[in-house]
Amino acid sequence: MAIRAFAYRRSLVRLCFTAAAASLFIGGARAADGPFTGVTQQMQKFADDHRYSGAVTLIAENGKIQNVSVVGIADLEKQTPMAEDTLFGIMSMTKPISATALMILVDEAKLSLDDPVEKYIPAFTNSKLTSGEPVRGLTIRRLLTHTSGLTGDQQCKDSLEATANMLAARPFAFQPNDKWEYGPSINVIGRIIEVTSGQPYDEFVTERILRPLAMNDSTYHLTDEQQARLAKLYKHSGDPQVLVPAERWGGAGTADCVPNPSGGLFSTAHDMFRFYQTILNGGELDGQRIVSQDAVKQMTTVQTGNLKTGFTPGNGWGLGWCIVREPQDVTSMLSPGSFGHGGAYGTEGWVDPVKKRILVLMFQDGAIGNSDGSDIRKEFQRAAVEALEKK
């Protein structure tokens, strides 16, 4: 595939410009018109430099989409341009959706954030640290904030029940609430949703969040039609000018995959906008209330005290969300209190509740090297906010 990928290199720039030009006539905003020209140019530059095969970005303010920019290629082998309805594996952008599903059950008084996890998954009764010391004080809240002590691999094994039992038997890295460390805690949340609701995790999310919000392209199991619109996953070969296919994490998207609460969703920029706008509105969109205003406030308020959290400085952690406490560097264009989440393949979404803005970035980097502090994310946010302030 590396040899074939080399053949794509010459055509990549030409196709990127073709896709960018096509995007002028898609959707409600013209990507190259007015103040948003800089956004398209910046994202096109990353495509021209072979940082990714292509990308879709969406910028919204005051409840309205202001711009959608589409650049590059979704499938290099078929030479399929990116489009507004291209699907992406959003990886850890799934986590806030899983957290919202859990908070629906809190709203319905079916569980409490400070309930012990063993109440719903008895296997956690006997959990221990690496030292052999019993784990104490593991609550649902600690799972949602990544202060549980569960660390490491976030993939699922056979079922969410089996995954939760496996995690309960795995040594914890530290006592709950002693520190923050990213890990598989949200997979346990998925199992608690199943136990409490009596439904499979993915069915509950689809019935209570995705379908009411008309997030029709958000799914854990891709149809044939959706597969055709999926942005392929690429990584760099030994030559930085050559992109080669990469394998998707955990077999995600296939009919028989275990729906992963930590990173199993596929979605589009437009669908993610609808979810973020719902949270920005306090839990409601187009007359559909998904979750209470109180639940939204809890999710988007720092729950981790003075613990050092996240992968960039100045952040705290809410319930399933990263919260910007002190904007700096990659978050410097956001207001204090902004909340969002990234995904390992390069996707990210931010909600600025002060400026009433939503920023969505979608591309697929199979090297899983696009960190929260990457220049691609930083330059998109800079260009997006500068454009909004010019219009």
C-alpha cells in the first residue's frame, strides 16, 4: 500500500483544491467568502503539506452555523473528495455523549453520582491497587472525572459486562481521587448504563440522545451507505509526503464490534454541532429536552478541585468533559469555562458558553499522534475565532 500511496502524492494537491472549490457551494456558508477565507486556507495548507488527507470544519455562533469548510480527500484510493456529510471515527469525543447518557439516569433518580460502583458491578467489591491494598471510595463521579485509578487500554473485550469485570480485576494505579489519569473509566460507565436502564448501552444512547437530536449519521455500527461516506484512516509512511492506510482501533464500526463508550462512535460535523448546541442550550434542542439544566451544569463545571488534569495546561475536568480554567496556548482563543473533548484521530469539539460559540474539527490521523496541543487544532481555533470576530 505504501507504493500505491506514493502514486497518490502527485494527485493529492490537485484533488485538495478541487474539494475545496466544491465546498464553496455546499451548505449555508461559502467557505471562501468573507471573513472565513482564512479558515479554509489554513485547513487547505495542512492538506497540501500532507498533514492529513482532508478535513471538515464547522463554526457556529449564537445557535447558527456560520461556516463549514471542506478540504481534501476522504478516500485516496477512490479519489473521493471530502464532503459536509463525510463520517469520521470520533474516538474520545464519544465520552461526553456517554456522560450525558449517564446523567439522563441521574435525572430520573435511577442512580446517584456518589453511589459506589460496586452497587451496580459487584466485581469492583474486591478491586485492589498494584500494592495489593483494597480500593476505597470508587464512585460513579470518580469514573466520569478520570480520577478512579483505572488506567491503560480503553478497548472493550467481548461485551461491556466482560470489560467491566476485567477492569475490576485489573490492579488500580492509585486510590480514587488521589490524582487524575486518563483511562478506561467511561467503559465502566457504559456498563452501569446497561445495568441501570435495562438496555444495551448503544441502544440507550441511540434512543435517548442520537435519535431525538436527529443525529442520524452518528452510530456505533456503520451501514454500507455510511461506510461509503467514511473518511479513510491514514498515517505517514517513512516519507512525510506519503500517506498510507492505517488500521482502525478495536475493529470499530463493524456489525459485530462491542460499542465502546470511550471511543466507539462515528459521526459528522453537523451531527456533533447538534449535540454541542444541545449542551450549550442547557440540555435542549428544537423542543427536545435530552437532559436537565442541572445535569449540564454539573457536567460542565470543574469536579476535580486542584488536581492537575488533561493533556494541555490550564484545564480541569468535569463529568466527561475537559474544562478550560485558564486559557493558554492551544486554548488561548477560548473563554474561561469553555468545555469540549478531542479524539485520538484528530477530531475535536469546543463549546464556548461565554461567546456562545461551537468549533468542530474533523479529520483522521491513524498515527494517533495528534495531541490536544497540536498545531492543527491550535491553528483551526485561531483562524475560526479571528473570522468570527471579523464578521
